[in-house]
Amino acid sequence: MALPGSRAIAVLVFLLTANICGAQERVRLRISSATKTLGYGPLWIASRMGFFAKQGLDVDLVVIRASDVGIQALAGDSLEIAGSSSDAPIAAIEKGLDLVIVGGIINGLTQSIMAAKRFKTYNDLRGATFGAISLTSGVTFALRQVLKLKGLEYPRDYKLLVIGGTPQTYAALVAGSIDAAALSLPVNYAAEEQGFNEIGRFVDVMPNYQLAALSAKRSWAEKNRPVLVRVMRAMAQTMRWIHQNKEPAANYLAKEMNLKPDHARRGWEFYTSTKMWHPDGDVNLEGLQNVTQIYWEQSQAKWPVPSAVKYVDQSYLREGLRELGGR
């Protein structure tokens, strides 16, 4: 299928929004995305292609790099919903903040450690400088665990330089400002084509992990339950559309994320076949339990490790799915 132009997308938005119930109150919301990459693509499709609008939602989608910063904005009422790494709301909840995870965005690890040509193995990375989005949260949280499992401890064996998300770390890697970076798929394909070595894939070290999720304040969520149900219904519709429409989804994401069409298609195939994008936008509870376990180890919190259910409320999604013929 040919790449849809702006006119075709406008028609799609019109068709999606034309059947909004007139009695349904339109609500303006602020939702954050930790980065603008393929993995967070469902948020951009929901916002730009009318799935939020179909539910009567006017969404201001903003990028807040560093998940801990996005969670701070959520706690401070600068957002209604935060799209962030799942470790960030867990840490905030353990510090006493009134937050809850309501859905999944990226239900696994899609990063590869890409390094300059002189690095070929994990052991070679001793003394290397990694680009990172933060020192503790997000992809860095997973990176430190992957390297720990491969025998490398921070800060003893490597350095972290805060640069930004995947686009920024990739640019720094190409420029030679850093030695290595954890690059999200499909940017790792571009790095390979530039001659960088793939040291290893995160998923091969940690096969079950909830990377990114949607969170809200519990008090806001209960007070605005019908609105949050509409948000989760829109996300479920978005995920179903992505899974069922390979070429339109891949073409849109290639344009929106400035990717090569082939890279976007390969990325779509990976995210959908592995269910890194859950078909209904749900959370991988087993993967979230692993995140909780790692958080407990890194923060040296008091044991035992709690159940991940403590941090999640799936009732909003389930209510939204009932109208769609889901659970």
C-alpha cells in the first residue's frame, strides 16, 4: 500500500471522529510520552489519527524526556496521564505518591547495546562511556541490570553520560561522543548500517519485562473514571488497528518518527509478533513483577518484594473493552 498522504490521514480522522456521540462531553487531557520513538508510536497514532478524538478526548501529547521527570509532572498535576518507563511509577508509589499504572505501552525490552567498532563483547565494555536518558530510570534502569547480569557494575566498570532518549544517544554515538548506547529497535538497524557492533539484545538477557506503561493519579482516576475508561478504550482501539493494519501503521510511523520505511516495517513485525505492543494495551504483570524485583534489588528496599498487582488497576481498561467486545 502506498504511503498515505495528509489528505488520506485527514479523511481517516474525519471518519473516526464523525460518530462521536453528541451527548458525550469533550474533555481536554495532557498526556506525556517519554520519547518520540517507534515503541511509543501507539500514543502518537492515538493522538494524531483520531482514536482519542473518537472518544471525545482532546489530547495534548507532550514529550517529557526522562521518565522520573514525567512522573514528577504527573504527581504535580501538570499531566493527567504519564507515558513512562514502568519503574518510575513503582518508585514514586513506594515513596508514598498516589499513583497507579493503568495500561501498557511497551511490554518488553526492544533495545540492543550498540557500540563502536573496537567493542565486540560485553567484557570489552569495561571503561566505556554509555549515553543515557537518565542515571537511574527508564532504559537506564534496564541497561544497568543487563550489564550487571553480564558482570559489569556501575560505576565501577563503566560510565553513564546523560544525553537523552534513543534519537539523542544515537546521534552522540555517530558523532563519537560516547562509546556505546542502548538503542531501541529499529534505530539499532540504522546503527548497524553505520558500522556499529551489536554487543547484545536486552531481551536475550531479560526476556520478560514491562518497559513502558501509562500511569495516573489514583484520586484523579477514580474521580474521572468515565474519562479514563475512554482513554483506555482509545488505546485498545489503537493497538487493535496497529496489529490489523501492517502497511498503513508502518507507513505512518515511518513518516511520524522519521524512519526508513523498511526499518518501520521490520519494527512493526517485531513489536506485533512478540506482543511488545499488547493487542489491547494491557500490562504484562509477570514482566512488571520482574521490574519490581529489580527495583527492590537496586533500591535496597526492605524485603519481601511485593506483588506487582499493588501498582496496577486494570479495571479501566476492562471496562473500556466491554464496549469493544473484549474482556
